[in-house]
Amino acid sequence: MIGLLAVRAPRLERVLAKIARSGGSVVLIDGSLSPTQRRAGVAMRRRWSAKHKRHGLLVIGLSDLHGRLLWISMARPAHSSEITACRYDRLTGLLREAGLAAIADLGFVGLDDDPADPTAITGYKKPKDKKLTPGKKLVNRLIAAEPAVREHAFAHPKNWRVLTKLRLDARWATRLARALMVLNQREIAH
């Protein structure tokens, strides 16, 4: 059943094309660590997240401006960064092809490699021993207004406690997370 539901999860290219066809111009990107149970062994060291100080799997998600989760990436070991996961999925290139932009938090600074044609809009980190300019502070405030929407997109799948009890391989966790996303979308639609 999990496999059948996971197959119904939308693909990234189709999601971006649908948003562009409907006249949308912006998506929200966020990453989420799904905590997992610790198992012994060398393979489990890759699931340790130094940022969150726990074992888990990292999932990147795209949501619309209403907080609906549209797509989730493969589950990856927690030691990888959000930027690496986005680059692996070629997210900025696909956004550029679809003519869309993405708003992301400070964890995604440096995601977009093309400053002449940016697709990922992130805030600015404060440089050491310097202050941010008023313009950069304003950008950070505008982007900070969106986290509630991004977090809302991941709130429903996190309520499914089965994700916290995972002791599976990352590809099986991907199937489970995508199946939960499909169930969540069906629940919200009805």
C-alpha cells in the first residue's frame, strides 16, 4: 500500500510546470529533519545531524504561498546539508526552466550560483564585525514573514508519528514520506 501511494506523489518537473501554467511565480523551499531511532553501526553515523544533535533523515519540500506541500525530495542522511540536497535534485535549474523563483530561509544562502539571474531568494547573513545595511535588513524582515507558511507545509506530515520510529533505509523512508504526503493532500482536499 505504501508503494502504491508513493507512486502517486507528484514529480518535481510536473509540479513546477503546473505552478507556471496556473500563473504562479514563487514557491517556498524548506528542509525538515525527520528524527529516527538510533541503530548501532557505521552506517548510522551518516544519519547524525550536528545541527540538530540527533539522528534523522533530511527531506526538502516545496510548498505554495498557502502552505500546501507540493513536493518532497528523497530522504537523505541527516549529515548532508539542505543546499547539497537541492543541488542533487537540480532544483535551481528546474526553477529557472519553469520561470519560477523560490523563497528560502538562511539555511539556503549560497544555493543559487548565478547572481545575474537569481532564482532562490534568501536573506542576508550578518558579516563578522559589521552591520547589515538597512536594505538588507528589510529583505530579511520580508523573508522572515514567510516561515509560518513554510513550517505549516511540514506540520501535517510531522504529526504522523510513524516517521519518528523509522529504522529503515533512506529509500524506504522516501517511499513512506511520499505516501504520507499523498494522504495528507487527500485529507486536506476533503
